[in-house]
Amino acid sequence: MRLMNTTTLELKEIVEEEIPPYAILSHTWYPPEQEILFEHVRVENWHELYEKLGQIGQRWEGYLKVKNACALARKYKFGYIWIDACCINKESSAELSEAINSMYRYYHNSRVCYAYLVDVPSDLEEDPRSTSSRFRASRWFTRGWTLQELLAPSSVVFVSKDWEQIGTRASLQDVINGITRIPIPVLLHHSASRTDSYSLAQKMSWAANRVTTRPEDLAYSLMGIFDVNMPSLYGEGGTRAFIRLQEEIIKYSTDESIFAWCSSRKTSTQGLLAHSPSEFAGSAQVIATSRQYRYSTTNYGLHIRLRLIPVSPYPHLQHAVVSFAESDRLSDLFLAKLHCISEGTSSHLGIFLRHEGHQRYVRVGLEQLVPMNYDYKNGEKDWDVHDVFVKSRSGSSTRRRVPRHGEIRRCFVFPNLHMQNIVERYPLGESSHTHDANSPHVCIVSEGIDLPDFALMKLKLPPWNEELVLAFGCNDSDSYDDQNIWCDIVVAHGRRLNLENIYQSFCQGGGQAHLRTRALDRVTKALPQHDLYVTMAIYSTATKNEYIVEVDSGTRRTSPMLIRSS
């Protein structure tokens, strides 16, 4: 650990076994060009330069913050202080990741934490408890990292812009409770177990209204509160980082309240895991019950045991799903019982799931947590505990959905094919597919939810007269961007190629349906009997929703021959 000497303002590396009592600073950052960072303090007698420059120095405000923090710690006989801005070498990704994973422990092990509220002036006449006090409005209470800095230390002292003491976490417990919604017992007792009596959803709700400069930090700043560790991967995005955090949490916890969240985002489905702490904003009263089932993350989704209540027999459930079930059969919708309740009630909470085939489900009706206060005894035989797989992450679904932007027409152009090569196309005569008999291009229109927006084309390769089938179309996923296309090649291998059967194999429930959930713009297949490779590649053009499809064959992948009639 690297600490700053409060007298000399020099840094010192100290092994863990010899760490002395130290103070720690919690603060909101100035713009980076104003902060004193590690590269500035590593220079011998660095502070003398800033003293000479005075207010004309670019980082004068940052220097004053470090200087005054050291002075405050020194006043109370602390020889060392830890300040994140200048005690971490952020140029080293390994050191930064270690510090992020150790941050909660650094604050927990400190003797005192000074919370510097730069936007709260010293005003002896202002009561922090006043509804209009600047203490209540401080930016410090909105930042992601300051949540653990509030909870982890044994003692937190709030100081104003002029370094005057405002109060402590204990003396201002009622005000802090009103600002943060963190229960007073949590604020009063310094113990790692003080949060154990609170559900995962409740703890997530404490971070629901907080923000960070870098989106990933919203997840990384919660690792210590949930006692998990994971690598920090800046660039992965806030959603992915938060999902990784939850995946780490559920490795060690069976608390199903982590699934008790709501989202107002305009999306039809989501995995079981939330995308942001903000989705737990309404979960402050969610309590976990004692009866829990084990669950685990697999490559097929979250494997979990749930009680599933079919929606179709219950009119009030049918009414609850009206807003999102226009295109779903009611027989596919279920209310899943979670082992958690709302505080002050005995009713369990439930979430809606949609059956996707086999044992797989996806969450729908994201804006609802359903109180299960209805007598479901008449249907009890239908809702025993089931072993199911529910998507833990958002992603593509195997069910066809209506495009977000209405009907989409896509044109696939085959410039290097002659009509003599084309044996058959499928489907024909469907309202959503248009095949031009005089031109080797195919136009596909996606509409409705029952007709997959893809097509097949059977080719005969001269001079071998080998038949194969090209499959191509729109990616069957929640989004409909230009790049969401896929392709595949079906080789005969001595069998008869029936286009209707092949088409059904790519439809929902078919053996090849999974290919339509991937973004595959190039595929190569081998024809061993002819020592031949066939490659199909799809390229976007300058025209929206138009694609060039090149089909090449050759004896080697690197030496293609254009497929032409002989």
C-alpha cells in the first residue's frame, strides 16, 4: 500500500503487515487538469514547487486539497493519509485494477475518513438538517464511489469547502438516511456483517440514483459492498460491467431478490439480471425470505428452480400482461415466484417469463414486480417447482419479433451468379418474399412475427453438377441494424436437398434455428468428394438495406474461382 506522509507530503510504500494507523480522504474530483496525481507527487520535494507557483499554478486547487487533508490528519496525530488521486499510479492497469478491488478494504481499515464536501461552504448558521441545506444538496451524495466511502470506514467526518467540520456520520445519521435511504442501523454500526440482514435488492437500491464519470465504475464501485472481486475492464461498457458484477454475486449468494428489479427501458425482453443499479430504485423494501434454491450460470442461461404459474387460467394475470403480450400466446407466459417479499407484507413477488422452447425462458414485462397476493390454489397442480434456464444476459431470442422500426425490406444482390446456376428458390408466393425471375437478386421483406425473414437458393456447380443450398436473411434478434444479417451453406453430401425441409430446419424449433441468432456474414463449406471449397460472403453497400452476396468456389480457400455457367 502506498501512503502519504502528512508532514513531508512524500509517498511511502508500506507492506501490509507494517501499515500504521492512517486517515483516508473521500472527495469528488476536480477536472483532471486540476488534480494532483501520482506522476506529480513522485518527484522529490514536489510540494515546494507548487508552494512557489501559488495561485498561478494550474493545479493550485488540487494542491490545496492535498495539503489541507494532510494538515487535518496531522492535527489529530495521524502520520499518514491515503488519497486516491495521488496514491494510485493509474498509468499501470495492473495497479489500478488491484486498487479498485482493494478500495473498500482501504476505507474499512482506516481509522477515520474525512469526507471533503467542496460545494458546501462554512456557514455556522446553516443547519445541515434544513430541507434546503447545501449539505443535503452536495454532489458528494450522488457519486458512485462515495457510497462505499460512506459505509466502509469506522468513522466518517464531513468537512466543508474551508475544511471546517460539519459533523460525523453518526451525528448526522438522520440527515444522511433522508438523503440516501440507507437505513440508520447501517450508518451507525461499523461491521462487515451490518449489511448481512439486508437483501441484495435493498443494497442495490442504495446505489440506484448515483452516477460515475466512467460507466463501468458504477459496477466496480460496488464490489466491496457485495464482497466480490473481478477484473476491471474499462471499455466493456456499464451494462456489461454491471452484469458481470451480478454474476459474481450469485456465485456466492442464493438471495433471489437480485432478480427483483424493474426497468422502464423500451425493450420487449431482458435477461434475469439488471442492466444498471437504477433498475433497483423501487426495491428498497424488498426482503429476501429464508427459503432459497441454488442456481448457477451456464452457457444456456441461468439454471434455476422456479415455481411457474401459467397466465392463461387467471383473468387478472391476463390483464396484467396486456401491455406487452399482443404478439405472444398466453400459453407461453408464466408468473415466476421469487423468494422475496415486500417489507410489511407476506406476499411474495413475481416476475413474468415467456417460454422460448425446451426448458428456456426469457423475462418479459420488465416494468412490473407482481405482488402474489392472489389465491392460486386452484392451479396448484400447474405450478410445481420447475428446473428451467432463464437468460441471465440480454441477447437475441429464438422467437421472431416485430421490427422496432416497422417493416424492413432488404435486397440481396448476387452479381457473380448466372441464372443457369440457380436451380430453385424458396419460399415462393409468400407476401413477405419477392423473387425476380429475370434477375439473380432476391428481395426480402420482414413483416409480422410468424414468417421468418430469410430465403433459400439452390445452386448447381459446373462442371461437377454438385448441388448446394444458400441460406441468407436478417438476423433474428431484438435489434434490426444494417449489420444484422446471417448466411449459411447446406451441402448435399449424397442426399437430396429438399428446400421445404431445409427451410423448416432454420425456423423456430428447427435444428439450424440457432444460426439465425448470430451475425454471420461469411461462411465456407467443403465438398470433400471434389476437393472443393465454397465460400459465401455478404457485404453492405452504400444503399441502406442492400447487400452484395459473393459466392466463390475453388480447390483452396485462398484460390477461389467464380461460380459461372460453363
